Amino acid sequence: MNRTNSIQAYKEAVQYIPGGVNSPVRALRSVDESPLFIQKARNAWLTDIDGNRYSDYCLSWGVFILGHAHPAVNRAVHKAIGHGTSYGIPSLPETELAKLVNRHFPSMEKVRFVNSGTEAVMSAVRLARGFTGRNLIVKFDGCYHGHADHLLVSAGSGAASLPTSFSAGVPKGFTAHTVSLPFNDRKAVSRFFRERGKGVAAVIVEPVPANMGVVLPQNDFLQHLRTLTKQADSLLIFDEVITGFRLSIGGAQQKWEIVPDLTTLGKIIGGGFPAAAFGGRSDIMALLAPDGPVYQAGTLSGNPIAMTAGIETINQLSHPDFYTDLAQKTTWFFNALADDIAHKDIRLNQTDSMFTLFFTGESVNSFADAKRTDTERFKRFFKHMLSRNIYISPSPFEANFLSSAHTEKELCHFLKAIKDFE
Ligand SMILES: Cc1ncc(COP(=O)(O)O)c(C=O)c1O
């Protein structure tokens, strides 16, 4: 595979951009590769600037559940751009998207749009603290909630490869009110709430963590969090930046039938544009400026192009058969995949259209388990898949995604490639 142009482009990029990238995992350091530079993408395929094509299982980190460049989304966006690209004054698509969010996530009685998942989480946490008058935030090891200072504690995703569980540049005091506990450990959370529950403003959780790789909640863990937070008058925040519109049209909360107090959404909701949202109970959201004293704002928040892409994406997802068709395909794929890896010391963790292959013989239910994955073997796996024109998420601690645009042909190609991997 000739990657001369990408290698040259990277050499130039590092002269101007730290590490040559605008988000660390893209540098492909954890798989000892040089980044691909992408020229275009359509359906399930990426094309790099050397003309190589890859079937894509990263999908812009879970954004493209419809595949890249979906024609209906593109049409709507082109039309919207013709009207202008940002007003800094309210426009109708903001209310339209808020209504759609509320329809599918009834717990989000009020919604505010922002530009990234990081912003959504940061604002939800501020609101939770403002509402409860408490400071403590409980999160879980290996969950990633964006790069706000106070949440970079034992975080997953790219932060999992930091030399310590904290980021440099974050004063100790900024994380003094953040506690990280092991995911799926009911006892640890119960113990913590017995001792300090009355000081907890909120528990924030990825209901199905995807940033330590996909890990499923066990033994009613989410229900347990709901019960404990209610008892302690703390809030429960579901960070559904990945799971929202991915696990079902109503996200993990619909699937697990749990009503959080606040929810954050990102990725799919922007249809490939920078948009995210946080929302929840009206009495909590009422504290937000301009109605209340918790300040939050954004120049490009509710951007009409991003709102339009989100609206059209959700319209597509609302087709009655969308999720059943996707489930049919993913169930077939995951069954075949499970067979193919049966004797390879690889664990498949999957739900709906997202999955991770952990290179370990033991089941993975926490960050500590995930860290047992053989990272050297993962590197070889990534390179092997890339050589077969398959782009998977470039870290052992990330999720992979399927879209409605992946055809049986592409999925069979993936299965064949994994069969050939030793
Ligand atoms: C669960 C979760 N929350 C928050 C974020 C942060 O979102 P963003 O990268 O848009 O800031 C991410 C990003 O991957 C995420 O997966």
C-alpha cells in the first residue's frame, strides 16, 4: 500500500500542529503508525490522499450511524448553507431539534445545544453543582467525559495512555472534588455513598462505557446508581455522547429503562457537524442563564447548519425499520465474529452497533480488566486490518462502530481479515 502522500502531509503538519493532529489518538502513536490523511468519505468508505480506500469501523468516533456523506443530510445542509451559516440570534432549527431530542429522550424536558461533548458535560456538571449546592462528582475509571479539567481523572479514550491517571496542567484543587470508582463495582459505590453520599452533587456515567473499549453494565449497576443517587438527593447524569441515538433512538436510557436527571448528547446529534447537547428535568434546567444563576453560553451554540444536519439525521433514524434493520445486520455480524475469534484468545464485547475486541482470554467488565488487553497484539491487529484496507479505531481502549451503510460484502471482508489474523 502506497502511503507516500500521507507521510509527506504528516511531516508538514507536525511543523505547525502539535503532534500533527488536532486530537491525540489520530496520531496513531499507540499503534506505531503514521496518520492517514483523508481526502473524502462516502457510505462505509474512507479514501486517503494516496487514493487508498478503507472500509471504516471508526466512523468519526461513532458519529456516522448512517455512513459518511448521507445524501439526505448533505441535501439539507446544502440548502441551509444557502441561507447563511451563523446568526448569533435564535433560528427555527434550534427548537425543531430540541423537540426531536425531547420526543426521543423524554427525560430531557429542556435541552441546550453546545458545540462539543466536552462542553455539554462541563455545563451539565456545573448545573448539577448549582442545583444541589454540593461539589463532589463521582465518575468511573475508564469512562471519558471530554477534556474539562475536573473530569480528567482516571479517564479512558486517549487519556488512558497518559503516564498518570491525571493530565499535566490541571491544578490539584481542580480535581479535588472528583472521585473515580471502578465501573460495575456495586459495593464500592454503596460504600462511598454510605460515607459521603450527602456531599455528592452528581454521579456521571457512560451508561455503556465505550472509552475503555465497550464494557457492559452488569448486575443492575445502572439501576443501583439510580437508587443510590435518589436516596442521597444527588443527581444522576447519563453521558450519552456515544450511546445516544446509537443503542436505540432513545439511547441507553430507553434500552435500560432508567430515567437520569440530566443527559449529555454529542456525535450523532450533529450529523457530522460540531453540535452536542445537555438537558434534563425542567426544574434543574431552570437554573441555567438567562432563567437562573448558572452561567453557560456559546458564540456558535445552536448553529443552524449543525442543527439542520442533526434534524435530518434523526429524521432518517426515525424510519420505523431503521434500528431493526441495523440490528439484523449487527446480530448476524457479531455471531459470525464470535465464531471466528473463538480460539484466538480474543474477547468480543458488543451491544447494538458498537463493539470492541479485547486481546485477552478473560472477560472484560471494568477498566482494570480492559488494561489486561495485550497492546502489542492489538498493534499487530491494527496493522493487519489496515493492510486489508480496513480502518478500525486506532487504540485498544476504544469502540468500533457499524452503520446502516455497511453492506454484507464489507462485513464479510472484515470477517475474512480476522480469520487470517494469528
Ligand atoms: C462519552 C463521551 N463524553 C464526552 C466526550 C467528549 O466529546 P467531544 O470529543 O465532542 O468533546 C466523548 C468523546 O469521545 C465521549 O465519548
